[in-house]
Amino acid sequence: MTAPQPSPAEPRAMAAKEELYSQVTPRRNRQPPPPRAGTIKHGSSLDVLLSMGFPKARALFSHVCDPFLDDPLPREYVLYLRPTGPLAQKLSDFWQQSKQLCGKNKAHNIFPHITLCQFFMCEDGKVDVLCEALHATVTRWRCKFPAPLPLELYTSSNFIGLFVKEECAEVLKKFAADFAAEASSKADVHVEPHKKQLHVTLAYHFQASHLPTLEKLAQSIDVKLGCDWVAAIFSRDIRFANHETLQVIYPYTPQNDDELELVPGDFIFMSPVEQITTSEGWIYGTSLATGCSGLLPENYITKTDECGTWVFHGSYSILNTASSSSLLMFNDGVMDRRLYEDQGLGETGPLTIFCQSMQPLRMTNPPGPQKQCLFVCRHGERMDVVFGKYWLSQCFDAKGRYVRTNLNMPHSLPPRSGGFRDYDKDAPITVFGCTQARLVGEALLESNTVIHHIYCSPSLRCVQTAHYILKGLQQENNLKIRVEPGLFEWTKWVAGNSLPAWIQPVDLAAASLSVDTTYRPHIPVSKLGVSESYDTYISRSFQVTKEILSECKTKGK
């Protein structure tokens, strides 16, 4: 049987791809662009933005020295099938347990998924059309997939995975081929469907001695658990496709011109071929946040997962068409990560999510039981993050009176029974943070999303964020925020020997914040302990989320 011959278009696509890759020369061989006409180094718009309190990483000139700034290099895209629901939780548990017991292996670089096509390139301006192509394909195929997808466990000396049974795999391959045709027609891109056996990789490139442990963990996964699968499009920067992904854990201020500034949480790309001339203890890398390259101390960074820097563009369920009643919940920014892991991403590092354009949430009302829909949101920009830990000295006088000294500071602050020093542990959000929250509410309103209940942490930043989202939804007079102490962050992160002295709901309401003063929390403040263990925090988060969902279910939408 002869192998199929490529169509005339395929060699041209491959040649174009090779030509683009040839443009990606090593960073150390490239020079930053000369200053543009009208660019001012000192006293510029950048300095103005910084003086107003805007972080440097978000300023307009963060990429001004990026040598690739003007290069017309497209991103690489991929189509994955990603599990959600109980099976996704089991896979997430496997990810965490396997990493804990056997260390990290290659499978941990990307969240659990089934690859439906190879990486392909698409122009930035055609991304929306690409997502429309996926939506149209899913709509045609949604009723043709078996539920649940039949999976079989396979193990070898250096690989463990769940393989899709052949009959169903053929259906998925036809779905991928249909998407390829739709994408070619609408977005003029060449997509090559995955031709090998379809599977979810559980582990590979691990030590031989770890095989029994990993195999035992894999055998505990019940592949018949309920699961919805979503077809999702992700993209990555082709400049760093063969680089190692690192993440900054400590801040570093450059001491020399050839060094890179480090901000905790930033991603750094490192290519082995660029490390030949570096001194011991230093590496040469490129910052995702700024596009700048330079030397950095290797003990200031740690290895992280490749998909942590990917961009998510859109996803559609291939099995589930039911709509949801909606619940909006705000916390201090950690439990949202836990819930995202429950959707099947596991501990993969913070996945970078940018929306190319707002995609309306089209909620229909088919007959039958309605599923609950939980939105989890982090708070807006914090005063103490923008203006530093000594921000109180900038805007409170000797008599404790608040004075606005920066346009990014709020016009006024709620009075506190313990005095303004209580803001030290319970900071408000900035004017920009309020705008962020209001825009989220407006996006929900424009997408016809109806929110029925809203819960938040007692932190003022969370209450304010929830309030301004309600304003964006035009629901601040109809919905009341239920302040739930059980949603507070991991208490080990709180400095000192006591928890923040939060503003009471009655006082929050008196300060014109839309707070429910009659709500009785599931976990009162008295039940929160200082410096709780991580297991206690996870247990608390799980308990309060479960009870909130149960409460909303019994009380209707």
C-alpha cells in the first residue's frame, strides 16, 4: 500500500513554514531597533504612566527594545480535545500525585488532552475566523460522538496513556479533518489533522524505577467516569518553540547593561544554544513580559510548564448542550486556580489567557434539568501592589485623614472602626482596578449572562471588585454581595500573628457597597486560623464551595 502523496498546496505550506522559521535567528545575534522618531527616554509618556502608579510591566513601552517587535511572525496554533468534569478531576489528581511521588516527567509540560491536529500557523487578523470555523465544525458534529468516549489504558517501559478506541478515534479524526477543511476555507490556513493513534498522555520519559508506581496510579483512573470534552484552540510563540520555559521566583534589578530585570511570576525563555558563552551561575534568556533578552542569575528562576505561556483562544463542548444557571464568586486569587485544575488542567503553572475579542455566551434554555454555572473572578488591581507597602504614608496625614495624592487612588475610602492602619492588611483597589471590574460586568451584560447569586471574600479588594462588576451588570440595586470568610486566601500568607480586621458587612453597606447584611456565612471569621496548613486551606475551600453550590441549588437560580 503506497503512502498518500501530498497535495500541491502542502509543499507550498511547508516551504512557507520553513521560510518563517528561518527568520527566527538567535536572540544574541539580533540588535534592538534604533529609537523611533519621537521616542523620548526621560520625561516620556512612560515616566508619566509610572508616576501615576501604573506598573512598568503594563506600560505602553514595555516592548520598545524587543528586537522582534516589527517582525511579521505569526503564532502557532493547535487544536486539542480537553476533558472536563469528574474524569478531568481524576486526571488532575494523577498529575499531582505522579509529580509528588516520582517527580516531573515530560507529560507534565502540558495539561491532559487529546491532540487533534499538528501545530499550524495563522495570521493574527484571522484568529476570530479560525474560532468561527471551530464553532461551525463542532455544531455539525456535536451529536455524533459517543458519550463517554471509550478509553483504554496502555503502558510500556517509558510511556503510559489512555488511548481512544479505534471506532471512536476514527470519528474524532473525521471531525479534525472537517475542521481542517473549514479552517482552510474560512481562514486560509493549512491544518494537518493528527494521523496517529489518539490518546491522553499520562506519563513519558520517566525513570524505569518509577514505572510500577505510575502504572498503579494510572490503573486507579476510572475511564468510565462522567466527562464532557471541549475542543479548544491554543497558540504559542514560534520564536520560543524549542526553548525551555522558566519562571521567575525572586526579583532582580540589573547591575549591568547586559542583564535582564526579573519580576516574580514572569516567564523566561531559555535556549541551550545561547548558553555557550555564559558564566557559571548565569543563563541567557528572553522575558515574555518585555521581549528583552539578557543575562540573569539561574538561582532566581525555576523550571515551569511549557503551556504556562500559551494563549487560549476559545473552546466548544462536543457533547454537552445544556445551559446553566449562573453563580458569580470572588476570592483572593488562589481558589480560582484550584477550580481551573478541576477542569482538567492540573498543576501546569498559570495558563496565560488572552481573549482576542469578546465571544458572547449564548445561553439557551433547552428542556430538562439545568446545570449550575460558576464564575470565579480574582480581585482588581490593588493599592499596595501599585504604590508599595508604604502606600498609607502617601495618602493619610498625621490625623488619619485620607488625601488623594494620585489619580489612580480612589476618591475616598470607607471609614474603619480600628483606624486607617487596618488598611495595611486589607488594602482597597485602585481606580484602574474599579475600571477593570466594571468592564468585566459590562462584558457579562453584553453577552446576556444572568447572575443570580454573588459571593466574595471579606477582603475589601474583593468586595469592591464584586460591587463594580455589579455596576457593570447594572445590577447593583438588585443583587447583594454575600460576604463569605471561607473564601479568604491561604491564611499562611497573612503577615503577623493575626488576621486582617475586615470591615463588617453593615459598615460596607453604609459605605454604599452592595452588601447583604442579613447573610450568615458558612465559615465564620472565628473558624479561620492563622498560618493554617495547605491541606486545611484546600479542605476549607472545597467545603465552602460545595456548600455555596448546594445553597444556590436549593434556593433556585
